[in-house]
Amino acid sequence: MVSTPQYAEVAVPLHVSHTFIYRLTPAVSFLAVVGARILVPLGRNLVTGYIVALHRQLEENSNLAEADIKEAESLLDTVPVCTPEILRITRWVSDYYSSPWGEVIKASLPPGISPAITELLSLTPKGKAELDRTSDEELTLKTSVLTEIAKAREVRKEALAALAPANQLSKTLREVEKSGLIERVQSQTGSYVKTKFRRAVRLLDPACLEPKERSGKLTPAQQRVIEVLSGHLTTPFPALLKAAAVSVSTVVSLEKKGVLEIFDEAIRRDPFGLAKFPDIENYTLTRAQSTVLRTIEEQLTAGSYAAFLLHGVTGSGKTEVYIRAMRAALKLGRSAMMLVPEIALTPVFSRRLRAHFGDQVAIFHSSLQKGERFDEWTRVKNGDARIVIGTRSAVFAPIRNLGLIVVDEEHESTYRQQESPYYNGRDTAIVRAQKESATVVLGSATPSLESFHNARRGKYGYLHLAERIGARPMATARIIDMRDVFARHGGARVFSDELLEAIRETHSRKEQSIILLNRRGYSSFVLCRSCGETIQCPNCDVTLTYHRSERVMICHYCNHREAAPTQCPQCGKKYIYYVGEGTEQLEEMLKKQFPSLRVARIDRDTTSNRQRFEKSLMDFSDGHIDTLVGTQMLAKGHDFPNVTLVGVVSVDAGLALPDFRAAERTFQLITQVAGRAGRGDRPGKVLIQTYHPYHYALRHATAQDYDGFYNEEIRYRQNHSYPPFVALASLLVHGTDLNRVRSEAVELRKELDLANKDRMCRILGPAPAPLARLKGEYRFQLLIKSRSRRQLRTVADAALDSLGNRGINLRSINLEIDPVSIM
Ligand code: ADP
Ligand code: ZN
């Protein structure tokens, strides 16, 4: 006898790392499938969880007592929403990044597909009796609450809000619930995204198409209906009424005769809408492109896992290679996925892909509407779309028979999700390719140190496109030494004479310029205007951060502190200042200097308004703006042929960030920027203002020497034990109570030390995080470094476990594995 499963193992999208076991009623048990959503009680709430396993009996060693197991409320799907592949990869993400499995699964699904749960209050019989007993004069909050609930039979708590302040109301509700006068019922409301339907009509009986048949049996109106319907698979109901000029009853009577069928037809919300697609250009590949493509195709044909790093300078034709590789995957009967770092880049790419592959392309990113996201996801799940393009969470697309994953601009930090559930889309892509025997191609003009290191070690195949298409020259980059400018003017200048002159010249040639302020830091740092010296931590070799309130310099890795200097420790001069001009100021200055220059600004403030952002970019692209001022988001992806000058006002803030990746980021930024200038036929020019003209990141970036940079940077990483030579984890303790946060961080350090008896890990901190206070919460940070990734996890997990056992709420501690930035 085949018995149905009695228990479901359920992952819930909450901050808990383990799964829960629920009992299944016979009805649910019959239909339950792994990968389906299920409504389960958790504490006092109902939550939507995901069935990750079904069991016929409790495991032998389970310490669950039968009586403790709750019964699942209801099953939400009879067809799994999670494919086995998605369960496998989300499980890996959950284990590797220590993110709750249920949260990862939730992140893999289109938002809004799970039902909303509402709580309704109703009177118990005891409550009714109580209310009947009370006289109308008793105007207590309790009676008015009971009266209100009685009036509506079932009410939402919010509907009572007018009766009293929230805390008073909650208190009264608790009391009346406790004395059994009311009860709470939770129920799901159905207002979540679903497939959208419309009424449509189709012909059923081909016999009625014969004119002979028709005239005998059908009225003229009915005949018109058939004329309209014939030749189409389906016709929308309203369109039919209009075209045939008939009433609803005419169509209904035909349905009764069995001639046609009225039904609900699923319609697709297409994110491309009525967008126009570019013409596809069928280039003959260059020799370099062909070689690269052949290697990828051979691997696709072999059909096993392999990873490649495609290192190609900007404009070397990587995108063309991606497209052909995807086509090759499709030809082999497999599907393909392409990840891109930013939403702003998707429209360009995805239109190009759509032009090549038509409806086979599905697009995944968070600025689509919920309905569109749901429909795209459904098309992928059903196998209707075999190419997915999207931002990091697209790595969880339920695509089947995956053959190829392309990760474009693999070095971008946006692949890292900076909030729970933590994961890195690029690294998840690699593991997914491994699990599904797919080929993964990481593409970049400036590969991350980790990926290049992996290529050097032979872990990834190395593919190189060393030249631009058509041998177009790269922009020439020049460094402007701001110390000279300072000496020349006897004071600080925001714009050097050289940069101003270049802007003027570019404008007079009717060409465009981009002025970039590299300021992603939140923290200030100290710099000597005379010698360019920044103040470094003696232990960590990162820049100390200036805390204005205490006038102290702090290392955010190890908590080293020193008094803020009044004179430069290097040259003894008193030109100490801390860095920070804003983009707004730059815009003003340029407008004043060049009244005829049309200047616009793009930065975090203006981009919160997407339309304005896009309009500025369009205006710039159409030539209505001469100079665009902005932050580093301007450096990427955009292709403006008429831009021949890019000026970087200060690269120093980026170089001095208290992050071991500061040099790498700066190198990448400048190389990307150089790729923006001179995309058209005229050569481009890049001017970089700095007080650190001899910094290796700048020297190698201006010489366009990736290998030179890599060799120097990798030595620094090795000498100072940073990734890729060690595994890194950060632990962030946060909360609104400074003293509690600080003491928990200290306790965490003690537990880490206990767990690290064999000294396989190096533990740093606690120190205030560089963002010492965020959204009203204080933040302290600890870092763990280890050559053994396993050891690092063991130590971190053990320390967190014992803290948890001591009653400390682990929600106030974020463990981040492989943090992309330590800020
Ligand atoms: P990347 O992605 O490396 O920056 P792209 O793929 O965007 O480079 O190519 C740069 C430009 O060269 C694009 O305008 C593209 O259309 C064009 N291009 C790509 N491959 C070829 C080719 N084989 N022949 C001619 N033009 C090409
Ligand atoms: Zn330090």
C-alpha cells in the first residue's frame, strides 16, 4: 500500500535558519508536492512557507514530540512554484551565505504571488453575552470596542483605529481576547498577482463554415459572427461584438448550438510593450571574436560545467560574442541566461536581445510592474521563454535545461545583495552552472581580482579580446597633479586650469563632456593639500576615517584610534582638510564659469526620480545638454558618441575609502570612464585630478595596463591577508541602544575567541562600522579572516549559537560571508 506523506518540512521566509515540520491533513497530504507554497501557523501568525521535503514519518532521531507538531493550514499550490533546480540553488545560497532558506526562496519568486494574510476580530458567544449585559451608559473603551466588532461581525483591527490611540487600543484588545470575549481569525486575502485573463471566443464546429450549412441554420447576425471568427484562433469578446455588430445574446446562442466557445484566455503583460527593436546587424566576427566564440561553443557542445573569464576591453565586441553564444546554446536545445549589473543597462541590452530572439526572451528586474514580472516568470517556468536577461535575482529564474549563463561586467558590486537574504549573483551563477552542467562566461573589461586570480590559477578558462572593434583607439587618459595646482594658485581649486580649458575647447568644437565626482564615501577622510598624504591605519593599511564630533581618526577594521592631526604628519604643513565637494556645487561653478554651457546634473538625489534621470540622459544623448555632471553611475554602460572629454574632479575620495578594495574600484572606475570617451569616430580624452598622482591604481589605469595593476594589487592582498588569499566574513551588530549594541559586540568577540581556540582565524574588532549610525541604529563591526573557509564558518556559527543560547537576539547581528564592501 502506498501511503501519502504525513509531514511537510517547510522553509519560512523569516529570520530563522532552520525548517519546520507540520502535520498534513488527509486532504492536503494527498495533493502536497515539494516546491509548493503552504500556509502554516507560526507563533500567533499564519505565514506562507515553502514545502522543501515531505515525510511519511518523523525521522528516527527527531526530538519532536507528536503533540508539538502543528497542523498546516492550507495548501496554496498543487503545482510547485519552485522547480527542483531552484530548491537546490536556494539551498546552496542559504547554506553558503547563512541566509534563511525561506527568504532566499521568496527572493527567487516574483513578488506578490503569495497571498496577503489579514487578521479579523469577531465576538465570541461569551463576548455577545457580555455586550448584551452592559448598559448603554457604560462608555468604556472596552464596550465601544465590543460594540464596533459586533456591528460588523468581523472587523480588521485597523477599522477600530479611530476609537483610541494605538497602544491603548492594543492593550484593550489583548484584555478582551484574554477574557475570551473576542477571537482573532487570520485569513488570506486573494489580492495577489495572478495570470491575467480576458474573455475570448473561438470557433468549435468547422461544419458551420460551409456556406450551404450556414444559410440554412443561421441568422444573418450569427453568420456575421462566424465570418469574423474564421481565420483567427481566438478573438477577444468585445472586439467580436463590435466587428460583427451583434449583441451578446447572439454569441451566447451560438455557443449553445456548439458552434463556438466563450472562454477565458490568458493574456501576457509584455514589459517591452510597443517598444521598437533595433535592427539586428549581422557582423562578420573579427578573428579574436571567432576564436573566443569557438571555445565557448565547444564547451557548450561538450555539455559539462566550465567557467570562462572573458576579458575584453570596452568596445571589443563582447556583447556580440554573448549573443552568438546564446544562439549556440539554443541550437543545442538548451536555454540561456544573462545577468547584467544594473537596471539602467537592461533596456539597451534586452531590446537588442529581443531583436535577435523575439518572444523567447524574458526580462527580470525589479522596476517592472508586478504583473509583468509574474508573467515573465511564468513564461520561463512554462518553457515558453528560453532566454532570461535580468539583474542579480534573475539567477533564480526557473529556467529549464540551462546551458549557458553570461555574467556581464562581472566585477560590479551590484551583484552583491546588500540586505537579507545576502548573496552574490555572480558567484551564485557559477554554482548554479556547476549544479546544472552549464557553461558560465564572466565578462569584463576590468575583471575583479578574484576572477582574474581564478583564471591565472586555471580554475576559469581565460578568453581575451585585447582590441577595440575597428581598431578604434582607446581614449587617452592624463593625470592632473592637484598639488601643482595648489602651489600655483596658493590655494585649493576644485577645477584645474587644464580641465576648465578642456571643457571650453570641447564645447567650442560642439562636442560633449562628462564631469565625474567620485564620491561614494559617506565618511570624510583627512588629506594634506600640500603633499597629498592621507592618514593610514598602522595595522590595516586602510585610510583612517575622521569623526568630526570627537575630532578623532578611527580605523574601521581594527578600531585603532588617534587624535586628528592639525598638521600633516608627512610634510609638517598645516594644509590638512577633509574632502568633500558635492555635485551641486560643481554644476553651479561650471554654469558661472561658462554661461553658454548647458549643464545638467545626475546623482543620487536626482536619480531617485527615474523619469528625470532618464530625461537627462535622453537630452544629453540628443545633444540638448553639453556637459553632464554626476557621480560614478555615469561611468557605466552609456554610449554617447559625441562625448570626447571625461573629467574626474577628484578620484581621491574613492582611493581613500576605508575598504581594501578601494584601489581596485578606482582602477575599474577610470578604465570604465575611459571607455565612455571617444566611442564615436573622434578620439576621446580623460583628465583625472588627484593629489595622489603616483598611486599605482592611477598609473596603471592611465596606461591601460590591467596586468600591471593586477600584479601590484595581488601582492598587496597577499601581504595584508585580504581576499582572494583569505576568506572574509563580517559581523555587524546593530540596534538603537548604543550601550547594548556595544556590549553585545564585545560579547560576540569573546564568543568568537572561544570558538577560535586553535587560532585558525584572525578576528578584528569590534569597531564602529564606517557607517557608524544608519537609520537610527548604531552599528559595530567585527571581521573574521581565515585561510580556511570552513573554519571561518565553524567559528562564526559556533559563536552565534552560543550567543543565541545566552538569550541574545540574533536578529541584531548580521553575518555576511564574502562581503563585497566593508563599509
Ligand atoms: P563590448 O561589449 O565589448 O563593450 P560591443 O559588443 O558593444 O563591445 O561592441 C562594440 C561596438 O562594435 C558595438 O557598436 C558593436 O555593434 C560593434 N561590433 C561588435 N562586433 C562587431 C564586428 N564583428 N564587426 C563590426 N562591428 C562590431
Ligand atoms: Zn586598523
